[in-house]
Amino acid sequence: MTTHKEMLQLAKLLVWIVEFNEIRNELLKERGVRATDMPLPCLMTFLHIAAHGPCYGQDIAKALGMTPGAISRNTDYLLRIRSHKQGEDPEPGLNLITKRTDPWNARRKVLELSSNGERLIHKLFSM
């Protein structure tokens, strides 16, 4: 049986998710990205980076039980410009994270919140 305290926490979480979704839709509209382009796994990836960043895709995949390919797709949506195939125009992303090469291992990418991502987190936690 769920306690009153747990019910309040779940209600707060639901309000938080609804608020996040509204802010996300505003960002998507500003960036020209379709609203369906940020599924729940992207939200999970974003929140993991917010909580543990800077971090690596492999760490996120292990923590969330996703494949490295899924993390790569999720981070594409969260970047300023989504990766694209050669010869195709790049698509706008949400500009919520940044990706840079690890200075100690050129094959690894470091993921962290962008200034827009930081603002979103602060806005969500100030509710």
C-alpha cells in the first residue's frame, strides 16, 4: 500500500513531468523540431546527464540499461545540431547538452549540460 508521503512524492513527480513536457514543447517549437522527437528515453538521458555530468555515453547506457546506440540517438536529440548523414542537411536539436572529445581518450565523448540545459533544470527545480 502506498503511504501518504509516497503519494505526495508521486504527485510532485507527475507535476514536474508535465511542466517539463510543456517547457520541452516550447523548446522544440523554437528549434523547429517535431514534438514527437523527444521520447521518454531522451528525458531519462537528459536527467542522467544533469545529475551526473560531465559523463560518458557508456556510463549512461550502463546506468539506464540502454544500448550505446540508443544513448547516441538520445544525445543527438539533446544536442544543438543533430548528427546527420553525409550530404544531408543537419537538423536542429534541443541545445540542452554539449558533446566534446575527452582530452585523455580521443575515442570518448564527454557529455554535459549546455547553458540552456542548466536553465531548464533550474526552472524545473524552482517550481
